[in-house]
Amino acid sequence: MSKRDLLKLPDDLEGNLRALLHTPPPPHDIPGSRKAAPKPKPKKKQRKRYAKPAPTGTYAYESAPVVTRKKRKAARKR
């Protein structure tokens, strides 16, 4: 590599100065800034609140009598 290649700097003066000074680039909302504007983030979906259950005894099946099967007699052992 020749010395001329090592001495050549890119033509981006602002970038070179920023690299030398270690300063961050200007924010996107300043005029003349080449920084891209941030992409909008998707909003979080809000969870829906569930409806409270009805008070006990509201429905007819809750007051209906409970029907159980009759027990069978056990078979005799032989």
C-alpha cells in the first residue's frame, strides 16, 4: 500500500469531525440532519375487563332439586 492511499480521507467532513470528537449524530428532528426518523412502535393491546358473574340464585337450574341415581343392590357372591 502506498502512502497516498493511507493519507486519503473520505470527503465527508462532518463524519470525520464527528469521528475525531466522538460526538453522537444530531437528532432526526434538527433540520439538515441525515439521521432517519424512528419508526413508530405498535401500540399494546389493552386487555378487556371481564363481566362480573351474576349473583348466585339467578338462574332456574341453580334452584332445581338434584336428582341422583338409585343405588343397586350388590350381587350375591357364589
